[in-house]
Amino acid sequence: MSEQETGQEQTAGTDQDTAEAGSESSQAPAAESAAAEAADSAPKKPRARKQSTAKKTRTVELTLTVTGTAEGEWQADLLHQGKRVVQGLQVPAAAVSKAAAELHSDISEAIDGVISAAREQHEAKLAELEAEVERVRKALAELEG
């Protein structure tokens, strides 16, 4: 090889080295920004919480189920945090009506409607029984007479 060719090879090698160095230098800022992003996404130490001066509200879960029949018989069931506390407790219709009136007028109207229907049914049965008692008295009077 001639000196001129050797010089060109060295120059070409230097140009290639410069190109590689340039690509490495462009990768260096990218690597630094990736490291900075990784540091930002790293778990941070939890901050110490300040003690709140507000009173914490503790809730209690109670489920009261009141069921009634058309005959006017009422029962109550009570659940506390999913555990049955009371089951099938007999409750007077008057107490149910009074409690409903204390809660809300919409609730009271619905329950009073059921109680009124039961009352009408009982009054009809009472009238029927009174008529039967009257027939039995007449039959007894005829037997005695």
C-alpha cells in the first residue's frame, strides 16, 4: 500500500470513530433522562401524616327488616354487620305505625295503607262472627222456649 492509501484509511477510520462517538454522545443524554424518569417513578417515602383535629365518624351497620301480613301480624328481624341479632320478633301494628310516622311521611303512608287493609279485613270477619253468634243465640232461645 502506498502512503496515500494508508492516510486515507486512517482518515476514514477517524471519521468512523467520530461518527460512533457522535452517536454515543447522542445516546448519553437519552440514558441520563431515562435514569431521571426511573428515579421519578421509584417509590417515594411516605410523608408523615398530620394528626387531624376533626373527630372521626365511626359508622355502625344495622339492618332492621319489618314484615307484615294482610292479617296485620308484624315481625321484626335485626342484623348487625351481617349477623342476625333478632329474628321473628312479634311487633304490634300500632308500634309499627308509630315508628313509621317518626321516620318519614312516605313510609308512614305505605305502612298505614297496609294496616288499614288489615283492619278492614278484621272488621269484616268480626261482623261475620257477630252474625253467627246472633244465629247461635236464636237457636239456643228456641231450644229453651
